[in-house]
Amino acid sequence: MFGLLAAAATAPPKAPNIIFILADDLGYGDLGCYGQKLIQTPRLDRMADEGMRFTDFYAGAPVCAPARSVLMTGQHAGRTFVRGNGGAAKQTLRPEDITVAEILTDAGYTCGLFGKWGLGEENTTGHPLKKGFESFYGYLNQQHAHNYYPEYLWRNNEKEPLRNVVTHMGSHGGYATKRVDYSHDLVMNEAMAWLKTRGEEPFFLYLALTIPHANNEGTRGTGNGQDVPDLGIYKDRDWSEQNKGQAAMITRMDRDIGSLLDWLEKTDQAENTLVIFTSDNGHHREGGNDPKLFDPNGPLRGMKRDLYDGGIRVPMIAWQPGTVPAGTTSDHIAAFDDVMATACDLSGQETPDGTTSVSFLPELTGQRQDQQAKSHLYWEFYERGSSQAVRFGRWKAVRKPMITGDLELFDLNTDIGETNNLAAKYPSTTAKAARLMDLSHEPNPNWIPPKKNS
């Protein structure tokens, strides 16, 4: 008996569950705890009060697919395989692209994905069931995910018909003429059902929500792409229907995340579950909503598709009662690629070779003295003539077009809005930024920078 007690006393603690919640096109200033005044987000604000709010956390890219590729592979945008929204062939992870889910599966986790994937479709090497997830429900294709009332969602390898009727516009786009099943609600219900069937093994839930991304096809003829079943507390506001819908989507998401956190506490799993909430990139100006009303980028410059901070700096809240210090704010500089090393630390795995990932677990657990600072963060973007950016400490540089353009240099400690270009004043710092950009970009045949003008 004494031997059993001794063995129990020395047994390693159970690896924590991990829930990673990713909003879609949610801006840095879209939550109350990040300064939002008009849209109500009481549960995410409470999550921040009970956990840690990051002020300097960055998405992997200013648009969907590359941001998710950086998140899954632990490689920044100059190294990860998927570097833009470029169609199925360019947006499919290869067998050699190791994901966070594959690492966690090897560590004994059960991994489930609910929501939007965007890194591999049916019968491809990038399908989620081939990238470490044992359960999947939602959208494979990001254009399909524009529609909150689609004709079907995927359950693992099968299309599951819904009661909606869609008039098609291209292979995946379309607008719903009969609206019954709201995809966000279905995704949340399926995620909760999956959680309730977990056994003793640790789990990784990747909850990739589509809110508040616009349906750019919208309700045809009205220009309203902010699809939501009801406008809730905003229905009588003196706003456009699009702005009411934008706010209602965010508040609906907030409610559902609150329900998930309540369930964790009710089932005594909160203390052994790390929950992280963030967004895939900055806010959008699509579907008819007016960003001027809500000020969704707060003090930042730019939005989705920009490499200024408004396009890539995102809200991030971490919550794990008893582990993540409550009511704390962190200015630790980190990005999506760092999730890989953090997950490896949590699960006792080695971080794969070739990543650009630095674990932020010491920061999460209040051990800031042990936290490794990251040398630099890097992004590149191939739309709008191309651009690249780097952040190292207080300094941020943007180059347009990438490789050949002139650099802008900003001191984020004194100029968070990136309004004062200091490149001429600090030539050595500007040269360092250029070197970091050049070293961070690795050639990829699918993503070719523009040629220098002769």
C-alpha cells in the first residue's frame, strides 16, 4: 500500500488540456478589454480579468490561410509553406508540414477541429484528418466559409447536408435564399458535444470560428454580409443593419465562449485546461460594415491585408485558473508561430526542427524571469504589390514592395500608430531591419516576390 501511495505522490502531473479559440477578422480594438465602447463582450472581458491579456501578440499574416499555416506549423510567413490566399494548390499543407495537432497526438492528446480549416480540402495531403485531428466538423474551404447558411458542412470526410438553400456563384460562393441552420451555432454545438465525450486522455480543441468574417456574397441586393440570426441587444440602435449585424456576431461569439468556460468550471476541468482566445488577423471592412463606428483597430494603423500593426496585432487572452495569474497584462512580444513551442512545452514534446517558434509558457505561468525573448517577428504578404515586415523589440519596419522597396521604420514604444517614419534618422537600425527581412525570407516556388524594375 505504501508503495502505491509513494508512486502516486511522485507521478508526473497530467498534461493540461488545450483549447485554442480563433476568431476570424476580429480587430485589436473589438473587445471591451481592449478599449471597445459600443460592442458588448462581457464574457471575454471577464476571461481577461480572470487570466492574462496580451498587448503585443501577433497573427501570422494579415489574411486567413497563411495566418493559419503559421499557427499550425510553427514557422513564420517567410518559411511556412502556405503564404497567401492562393487557391487550393497553394493552400494545401504537405505531408512534411508537421502541425501542432500531430505533435500533440504523438504526446497522447486527442485532437478535434471545429470550424474553418483552409489548409487542405477533400482527398488532399492537407486534410485535417491527415494533419493530426481525429475529429473535424466545419468548413474545409475558406470561400465556402464565407456563407453562414451553407448547404452543407463537413463531418470528417463526409458532406453533411443542412436545411439551407443556396444560389451558387462559382464553385464555393453563393448566397442563401433559405436560412435555417446558422453554421456558427452548429460548430459551437458540435464542439461542446465533442468536449463532453472526452475521456481521461488530454485533449486539444482547435475552435476556429468564422465570426465576425463577412459573407461577401451577403444577402444579395442588400449589401449586408453581416449574417446573424438576430440582432439581439443592437436591434433598436440607430446604426446601419450591417453595423448591427457586426456587433451582434461578436456578442454572440462572446456569449458562446462564456458558456464553454462555464462548462469547464462546472465539470472541474478549468484548472487543468489552458484556454487561449485570439484572432487570425486584423479587422475587415467588408460586407457593408463601417469601421469608423466601432474603431476596431483602436490605436493601431491599418487593417486586414496591411502589415502595419492594425492588420496583424491581435487580441490574445489566456485563461487557466490557478496557473495563469489572474488580472494580469503582458507586453511579451509573441506570434502565432510560438504556439507550436508552447504546446510542446505543455505536452513534454521536443519542438520540431525548422520552426521559428519560442515558447511563451513561462510568461503564461507568471515565471517571466525564465521567459526567452524572441529575436524578431517576421511577416510577408503577396497581395497589393507585396510587402514584408519585421519587429524586433521596440522597432517595427515595413518594406513595400518586398525585397526591393524602401523601408519605413517605427518606434512602437513612442508611436504605436506607426505614423512617424524614422528610417532616415536611424540608418543602422534600418539596415538591421533590412538584414532581418532578407534572412527571414526563404524562396518558395508558389510565392514569388515581384522583380526589381530595371
